[in-house]
Amino acid sequence: MSGPGEGKIKLGKADIYLHLKGKSGATVTHIDIELPALNDIIKPGESTYVGGKKGGVFLGLKSEMIKRAEGKK
């Protein structure tokens, strides 16, 4: 985990849940990252990819998502 740094914009504190299959409507076990500010970058229904990194994960962004994210400067 690298923490704060140049070129990093804090979006807020997310609620993160391990959502188990068969509970609260989940059809498959997954991780929910709930932070409304993310919808300014990744719109509901869009898909992206996630990768593991030391201390956490990163969300890879597609070109349209990158444009929205870079517009938040």
C-alpha cells in the first residue's frame, strides 16, 4: 500500500462488504465497494477489471472511465 501521494485524489471512505451467496439477494459471493463518488467514474451497469496488489486491490479503468476520472481534477 503506497498511501497518499502526488496525483492521488481521495474520493472518500468506502463501505466494503463480503457479500455471501444466498444472503441479501446475492446470487454469487462477491465484494461490494459502496461509495457514491465511484459512480461519477464507473456508471451503474458498466464493467471494469480488478487486480490484486500488495495491501489491497486496484480497479482498472476503461477509456471513457479515465476521461470521467481525469475530469474530476
